[in-house]
Amino acid sequence: MRYVCGICGYVYDDAKEKIPFDALPDDWKCPLCGAAKSDFAPEKEAGPAPAVPAPAAEDADLKELSVGQLAALCSNLARGCEKQYKAEEAKLFRELADCFAAAAPPVADADAESVAARLMSDVDGYAGVRAAADGAADRGAARACVWGEKVTRMLSSLVGRYLKEGEAMLAGKSVWICTVCGFVYIGDDAPALCPVCKVPAWKFEKIEGRGRE
């Protein structure tokens, strides 16, 4: 039996490993991205492509965004511009993101349990978005969906671990974030390659704060 990490795609093959996957301890983690054992699933055979949802009417598809959502959107657009070496556009989007972030009200339900529930909801919503991107043959949007889903799954995994382990999860460790796709990694050093977008370690930033050097 082969088991696949739902975040980075690492394959644990029972036939090649000394210990069967089911016999691994519950606190075992993906050797590539650090995801929890629960983020692995048995490998599935390729099936038919998902049905593409019918396009919504233009008016029904429009949605007013909060200032917090606009801050996140502009921040993501800034990162996209950086990846395409558009420094001036990236600078403008960062300024917009900072402006919206400063105007955003405090989040009332920002406890770990609520964050975990929101992340799982986001993960569940990616299937329909990816189907729409594939149906429109938009390779850029499809790639963003793949990266976004993997990063969101990793965040969900980390919050799940935090709910079980508390601050001990971060003891003596550093938090690293990929500046290209947003992947979050906890460890002594950044990974040699981002498990999601494959950029090198120097593209990671160390998150300071909470008493860590």
C-alpha cells in the first residue's frame, strides 16, 4: 500500500519501508514537509476529471470583500508580481495591502479552534474553484489553486498540532514562511526546497516574535 501526503505529495510506500504506515506512531510527520500522519491518505487510482460547474450569472458571482480580505488579496497580488520581477507593481500592491490591513477591525473569533474550522472550510472549497480553473483552461489559476490548497492544508495541519501540543510544539524551533507560495514550515532551518512551489531555502523568511530568536 502507498500513502500520499496531501500537502507536498510525498509517497510512503509500505513495500519499500521497514515499518508499515499503519504501524507508524501517531506523532510521526512527513519527512519532506513536516505534515502530520493524519494528512496522508491511501493512494487512489486516477479517476475521471471532476465535472465543471456551470458558470454563475455575473451579478450573482459578485461579492463585496471586507478590508481584511482586500488586504490579503493585495498581499497575494504583490507576491505574484515579485515572482514575475515586477518590482514597481509589487510595491504598489504591498502599500495597498498595508493600507487595508491598518483599517481592518480586530477579529472577534481568532481562537485556535475557530481558525482550524475556517481552514478546513477553505480546504473543502478548493475542489470547485480548481474545476472552474481547469474548465476555463486557465493554467495560472489552476496552479494558484494547487499551491493555495496545499498551503491551506499545511496551515490546517499545524493548527491541529497546536491544539494537541500547545506551545511545546514551538519549543526550540523556528517558524519559516515561503515568500513565493506562503508555505509554513517549523524547524531549525528552512527546507532546502519548498515542498509546494520548489523554490530554494533562501526564498524563506524567518518569522520573528513570541520570544524566538
